[in-house]
Amino acid sequence: MALPNFENVVNAVASDTNTPTETVSKMYADTWAEYSDGARILDYLTVLVAKRVRENLRGIRQDRH
């Protein structure tokens, strides 16, 4: 299944969080799989997944400091 706007979202999150696109891409795909499993309505899933990935990346950065 193709993820909606995958490349655009990954690039935006990578830029916003100063994280390599490869890392964001993997996290986004994993989170998408988790969130979409059994979901019947996917309208806002892109936004929710991007938000979760950003939060996770910020949490990782805070843990390092």
C-alpha cells in the first residue's frame, strides 16, 4: 500500500527535526503500519503519524541532553 504524501511528509519531518531522511522514513513507515492496522478511517492518519514521529524524535533528542 502506498502511503499518502510519504515523500513530502518524510522530507518535512526530517527538515523540521534535523534528522536524516532515512531515519524518518523508517520511523514513519513503522508508525504508519502500527496506526493503520485495523483502521477503517484513514483521512487524518498522515497528520497523526507525522505528529507521532516528530514527538518521538524530539523525545530522543531530549534524552541525549
